[in-house]
Amino acid sequence: MQIVRQLDPLRDALTEIRKDGSKIGLVPTMGALHRGHMRLVEVAMEQCDKVVASIFVNPAQFGEGEDLDAYPRPEAEDAALLEAAGVELLWAPTAEQIYPEGYATNVTVGGISDGLCGAARPGHFDGVATVVAKLFNQIRPDAAYFGEKDYQQLAIIRQMARDLDFTHDVVGVQTVRDPDGLALSSRNTYLTEEQRAKAAVLPKVMKDAAKAIAAGENLSVVLDNAKTRLLASGFHKIDYLELRNAIDLSVLDVFTNPARLFVAARIGQTRLIDNIPIS
């Protein structure tokens, strides 16, 4: 596996990869890889001839007081995982390669980025959209793969790809979970053993709420009960717990398909997010 850190060598390497007409799949990450990331790689390997992964801890998507400096960066371990999985090339640029001196352009996807995590993390999705647009231009993949755990991010990237005329597929991959149901996340490593045990209630509460909503129970009552259970179980703050349309992420006051239930809740110093479909 090639590890490339500068744009000119990246372009040369991609030209070589494409010589035989290979279909390229892109798996963008911020590193600290877990089974969820590796599932993206697996799906990309199934659907494409060659897979390119990227690792870049994007400063533009971290707000003031967030965990940019503390974000885990085990690049050697990550590279070993990607190589063992058959990834052809790892694009691991420096910040200067992504945001060179004088950089002044920002990508904003309106509407769909305003609520949920967009409300709690102002500017976050501008940073996501900007860096993903750059990665799309740098790699020019035939398909790009993103996890459904970050469903709002996936929806924003799909909107951006449509609006900016990117022609490759944006593929969502189902959330990977631990045996107790908690969605895999690089930030799960921040949890203490006690917090990790308490966090396992989150997917259980989500599943019960989704079942009640699908059964026609009063939406406000169901959501209030779910919030109460989370707070009683060790979460100290709930940023949101909402039912939204699965396509445009508009708020739903009553259950209609397609719908997803979204949550962001805090335990200790860690903010966990999750979402599940309702049918």
C-alpha cells in the first residue's frame, strides 16, 4: 500500500492506478479506525476494483472547546489495518496540503445542515462539506463510502454532490455496532469503563422508542419518556432526540415514512450520536 502525503505524488499515483480502467472507491476517514471504518472498506472492495482511503483530522470541523488536540491519531496502526484489508493507497495529507496559505473558500450546504448536530456544533458541517469536496476533487473516485451512523453528514454530502455536479456514487453503509448495540465510534474510547456500561442504554432506548412510534403511540410522550430514561441512566445532557424525514431531514410531528429517529446525548465528557430507521 502506498502512503502519499502531497498532492503531486497523489495525482501521479492515481494516474497509474487508473491506467487499466480500474474503478476507484474512496473511504474518507479521520483515522482512529474501528470495525465501522473497516466495514466501509469491505463494501468499497466489493463494489470497486481499487480502494483509496484517506486519513485527515480536519481542523475546520472542530469548534472552539472541542477535542481537536485530543483526537486520537494512531496512524501506524491505522495504516496496518488498511494495508491488511487490501487498500491500494492511503492519502494522509498534512494540513498545509488541504488548506495552503491563503486558502479562503468554504462550502456550505444550507437547510439540511441547520438542525441536529448543525445546531449544536455551529460551522461543523461547513468544515465537513469543504474537506469532502476537496477530497472528491483530489481523488476523483467512482464511488465514495460513508457510514450511516453520521446520517446527517451522509445526507449533507449527498446534497453537496448533487448541487456541485459530482458524478460519482455516494454510498451509505449500515451502522456497525458492538454486541450490546452501541454504535461504534472513535469517541467511544473517551468513555471510562463505568460510562461505557451506562452508554449501552442508548441503543436500547432508541429501539424501544422506535417501536412505540411505529405502533402509533403519541410522539411527544414517546420522546419525553426516552429522554427521561436516558437522563436516569447516566447521561447528563441531551442535545436532541427527534424524529426526522429520512431524505431531507425535516422535522416530523407525526410518524410518516421514510423516517429516522436521531439522538445526541452526553455522558461524562463524551458526546454520543446515533440514529435508527423506523418502519
